[in-house]
Amino acid sequence: MIRAALHVHSTYSDGEFTLAELRQIFHAAGCRLIGVVDHAEAFDSGARLARFADECRDLSDDHITLLPGLEFECRNRLHIVGYGVTVRHPSDDPDDIIRHIAAQGGVSVIAHPKTEFFDWIRGFDSMPDGVEAWNSKYDGRRAPRPETFELIADLRRRRPDLRAFFGIDLHWRKQFRSLHTLIDDSVPDCDRESVLDALRRGSFVGAAGDVRLASDGRVTPSQLERFGALNRRGRRLKTLLGRAKQWSDAIGFRPPAALKAQLRRLF
């Protein structure tokens, strides 16, 4: 299997790692592919966007590929990732963005959808290629949200080839980054077209520890029960830390940067 890290950000937008550093850490982790999807809004010029794409190409070799893409912010702050897309679009309408990504030959994935957006997403005119079933930055490192799998099942009734995706959403140096995508090793190369074709076909699984999740989004009732329990535990911890932050802000206490970095490891 080809080990991939999907939904990764660099210093071209709001990530803390340069592209060269991303190459180094993920190569050391045994990855052969990095899906770098910096925020489209961070590129105020075509020249800078071209430099981003060129640097991804120059850092790629037979050992590891940096696949450039963009994360588009739509209205209501809904985010859609376009793997393999390096052309911006002026619209903030999600249907327009999904069609734009398709026109560019990319793969469109709704990123970390908020639960309150699910009914809105169900009503889109254009269905994306996939939805992030597990985004470890938003959902936590322990488990995905159970309700996202219900959304994926509903959307697959309209588009049976829609896929469940698994993204790290990496920004910070101390962030959890062991949620991987394992692509079928029948894919001949890690070039753009082969990778995008494998993602469209669903020739991959999500992997974190001993958990394996299929690209069709199918999970067992026992898995959903376990995910729910782990998520509730994580949310309680996050709520406690949020209250602690409010208290520290109220008294003017700023936690050391090193402590904040360590706390990020929890999520």
C-alpha cells in the first residue's frame, strides 16, 4: 500500500512547516504521497500560486510526491478541498467550487463539515467526489464523528461513487499526524493522474493505529458506538480546556507556547 498524508498545510498559507520540512517529516514516517492543500485565499497572485506548484514538483522524486491542491472557503465558512487543483475561483458558492474543481481535473472533498451544515450539503445541486469522514484536527485524534458516516450514506444514494476521505488537516508542528490514507499499491506511480484516479475510484482506506476505514464510508454498529464514546470523551476534554483558556484570558495569563504546543498533541 502507498502511505499518504492528505489535507496538509504549509507556510504558503497558515501551516507552520515549509514544503521542504513536510517532505522530510512525512518521508521519515514512510509516506510516499503528501496532499498539500493550502488555502486558496492565501494566494493573492498567480505568480505565488505558480511558485507553490513548482516547489511541490521540485521537491517530488521517486521516493515521495507532493501533490499540490487548494482548500476553498465558501459561504458560511464551508471548506472544500480540491486535490490536484492549482487555479483559484472567484465564487464562494459551493456548487460553483465543486464544478470548478471537476473542470480542472481535480478531486473535490468537503472538509470537516459542521453537523449543522448536513441538511444544506444534502441539498447541493452538485455532489462532490467525497466528504472527510475523519478530519483529525476537528474530530480529534481518537475517532471520527459517527454522524458524518450517516451524511456520507445519504449522499451516496445520490452519487454512489462518492468517497469517504481521511484528512490530517495539519497546521502545527506539535499536531497529531498519524491518520493516513493507504492507497492500493496497484497504482503504478504517484503521479498526479494516477493518484487522482485512485482517489476517485476509492482504491484506498483510512488508517490510524489498528483502525481501518473503507472509502465507501461503511462502518459497523459496534464501530459507530465506539467512535461515539471516544468523541464524547474528547469533546469533554476540549470543553474543559476551553473553559481554562477563558479563565486564563480573564485574568490576563498567557500560557507558555511550549505548553500550548503540548496540548495540541491531545487533538
